[in-house]
Amino acid sequence: MAIEVKPLDAALGAIVLGWNPKTELSGADEAAIRQALQRHQVLVFRGHAQPADKELVRFAYRFGNLIKGSEWFGDIDPVAEILRVNNLVGADGVAEGTGASSSLEWHADYSYVPTVGKESFLEAVEIPAKNPPQTCFANQYAAFEKLPPAMVEMLRPLYAHHSITGYAKDGEQELQITGAPQGAADFRESFRAKKERNARLGVARPPIPQAVHPVIIRHPDTGREILYVSKGITRNIIGMPHDESSALLKELAALSTRPENVYAHDWQAGDMVMFDTLGTLHRRDAWDPAERRVMRQLSTLWTPPAHAHSAAAAAE
Ligand SMILES: [Fe+2]
């Protein structure tokens, strides 16, 4: 059965019916999904049989090489491409996945890595029964199009530093979470526990990277320009005085997440949301830590064109 795409009555997004993750995706369906993603940026696959891990990975690989997300987050997982976004704790007392149930600020997945996320896949295995958190998506093509031309010219030569490190006072690499302070502490604790666990087991995991990217990038698939900064992960504009940089990023954060460009997704268990990681920003609400929320996340990777700041960022 061919897939069916039904646009949502929203600033972005469409429902996709008829996906069968148990079989290899047909060339026609792959093409239809690529086209729908370029048109709608967020695709909510719904009503399908739950894919096994390897079926989810097989599907995602059709759209590009995948980031080994579980390794970046210090996890030990048989399927490195799947990041377990959940608040579960293993028998060893260490978070099974990302840990925490805090809110996450607007961000683009892996913008803090030299090879950034291009498409992301986020699938709801289990969602809280009470007050399930929404995930919101903001259209960055629309954000760019509404920028005054003079501002675009001012932004075009600029580069920004993206990082989730530096949260801890002692310079240890920790995950930076804005929003609920309690949530940030939970995240830091889960990262610390994973590092201890991995050292005990002799498991090596890459350090959390950081990266410098242009403030405006051209999407490799759509050929359209987008604003590529976020409140959650972009720390400063390279070469700009701190106060000026903070003021500009604050202004861009507001412009990039105007309510009229946002779609708020209410999850149903089983939803698999594929989104244009470059062409959107996303954020999530917090939820009751006593409630389980279990998601699987994957991202394709893209290497932005090299620039003078790339090597410097990699060397930091
Ligand atoms: Fe994310």
C-alpha cells in the first residue's frame, strides 16, 4: 500500500498513513516521503505496526547515514544509532537513556556536532497518561523569510558557537539544559553516573563535542536558506562582544519561534515523527518524573561546507 500524506491545519506538519515498517520501503514511497518532508517539514507517521529497533534503523538509513546518538550520550546500547530518550533507570541505578523529565529549550538536534543532524526520527513507545508533554516545532524557512533584508545581510557573514557543555563549574563536560533547574540537575547527574559506570566497565565514549556553524545555512536538500541558531544550544556569535551577541541571539530566538510558525504536537503512543532537523527547531515540555515516557530517536547526519572556524572549533 502506498503512503498517504494529509497536511495538518498548522504552520507546518502532515500526517502520514499507510507506512509499513515491517517491509522494505518502496522507492516510490521514499520519494513521496522526501517530497512531503520538503513541503511540510514535520511528518507524523501514525497507525502503523510498531517497528523493531532494526526496522526503525533500516527505515532511517534510507534517508542518509545515521549519527550514533547513544554513544554521544554515553549510553551502552546494542543499537548505537538509536538514542533512548526516556526517564528510565537501569538495574545499576544509571539512566537507561537520556534520563530526566525536564523541559528542553528550542534546539536543532546535534547542532553542537561538526556533522549536524539533517533529518530526525522521534518515535513514541510509551507516553505519560497524565499531562503528556507536547513537542513543538518551529519552521525555520518561514523564520528566515520574515527577516528584514538588512538583517539578513548583517547575519550572512556571521558564525555562531553551538555547545551543550560548560554547564558545570569545574569544566567537566556536562549537558546544558535551560528551563527547569531541577531538570538540569537530573541531566547532569545522569551524565555523571554514566561516566562513572563507563569508566568502571572500560567502555569508551566520545566526549561531548562543540561546533561553529554559519548563522544562515543553505539546506542541502531544499536549496533554501534557513536561520540556524537556537536558544537551547547556540552560545554566542563568533567575534562579537558578549552583550551584543546575547542581545542578537535573544532577538533571533524570538524571531525564529514566532507562534504563527509553530506546530505543537500532541503525541499518541506509536507516533513516529520524522522532521527536517535543519529546517525546524523543536522543544519539549516537562512531565511528571513519576510517569514513564519512552521514545526512540535517530538522526541522519550532514557535514556543512567547511569554513575558517571549523578547524578551530574542532581543535577546542
Ligand atoms: Fe531534540
